[in-house]
Amino acid sequence: MSRAVPEPRKTLDPDRVAEWLATHPDFFVGREGLLQQLRVPHPEARGATSLLERLVHDLRARAEQAEWRLEQLLESARHNEAQYRRTRELVLALLEAEDRDALGQALATQFSERFETPAVALWCPAALTDAEPRPPQAPRQVLDEHAGSRLAALLDGRASRCTRLTPTDWKRLLPHVPAPRKSGSCALSRLTLGEPLGYLVLASPDPDHFRASMDTLFTEYVGDVVARLLMRLGPDHG
């Protein structure tokens, strides 16, 4: 007689088992002993561990991740609040300026003390300075064709930009501040309000202080405020 060929052992599809358990969450009710017998791979060591220990480990990891995310959100909120307070103090100081020289000096003081930016230049065309009783005081400079061409070239057609600043450009664009031996960095903003009003230059000897990848929304905002104040503080206020 020939031997009977045993039927191949049937195995369950793991995905179907997982799907079935997901749709029957009460399967282990009354089968707590089965839960205690289950063994799952340990995430950090060889071998297996109980399901309960694995769940505790996963819950602890999730709690740590959630705590880290919360700390990141809190840190971002603290940074935003500090930035808001610094910006508020800056704008209030600019609004208190009685003339364009005081405006430039307020810019230099506020950016040095609150934004770690030691060098500022406010370039205005001659049309804004010819009728004034005295030459402009640093950091305000008279915008001539040479400086205007270089500032326009650095902006490369943009309203504002962060870029490196060579020692040569530093001497040309911030003549009242000693130039660093090596390249620094700057944030440039074109000042316009229906007509060209000049340029605002914020500079640092640190080449990474103003990186090309940085957003320039804040610089543009300050430039908009300065442009309006330049129009308001006409020569008759000097």
C-alpha cells in the first residue's frame, strides 16, 4: 500500500491576522494568559521580551518624543516673543527720531544692542540732503552714483538680500566703520515709497551672521518703516 501524502501545512497570512485583530479589539478579553505568553523582538537588544515590556518601552519612547516636540514649540515661542519685543523697541525708537540724523543713529544703536549687528549705513540720495542745514552724520551717507551702482549690483534686482561683503565693499558702503580683514556679511534693503529713497545696509564682520539662505522679511519690514520716516522727516525738521 502506498503511503498517504500529508497535506502541506497551512499558515496564516500575517497581514490578514493583523487586519482581523484590528477589527476585533476585544479578542484578548478573557484570554489574558495568552497575552502573557506572547513574545516580541526587543527593539534595543537581541532576544525577545514580553508584550507588556515592549508596550512600556514604546510608550516611553513616544512620551520622550512628545516632550521633545513640546520643548521645540516652547523654544520657538520664546524666540518669537523675544524677536517681537526687540522689533517693538526698535520701531518705537525710530518713531522718536526728530530728524534724519537721529533716525540713522537710532538704527545703529538699536541694531547693535538688540540684534548683534554692529554696523549700519543709511544711504540717501542728494535730493534728500541738499536742502539740509548741515552734512549728514554717520551712519547716514549721501548716495552718489558710485555707491548706488555697487548697492544695486549687490541686490541683483531684488528688493532685499543677504550676502557676503568683501573688505573693499565694506570700506565703500560703510566708510564710518572700520572694515574687517576678511569678508563679513550684510543684509541690504532698497528703500522705496513711490520713488527711490536710498538703501539700508546692516553689516557684521561675521561672514555667517547674514547668510544667503536667510529670509529677508524682517529687513524689508524695517526698510518700509525707515522709508516712511525719511519722507516724514523732511529737511525742514533738521
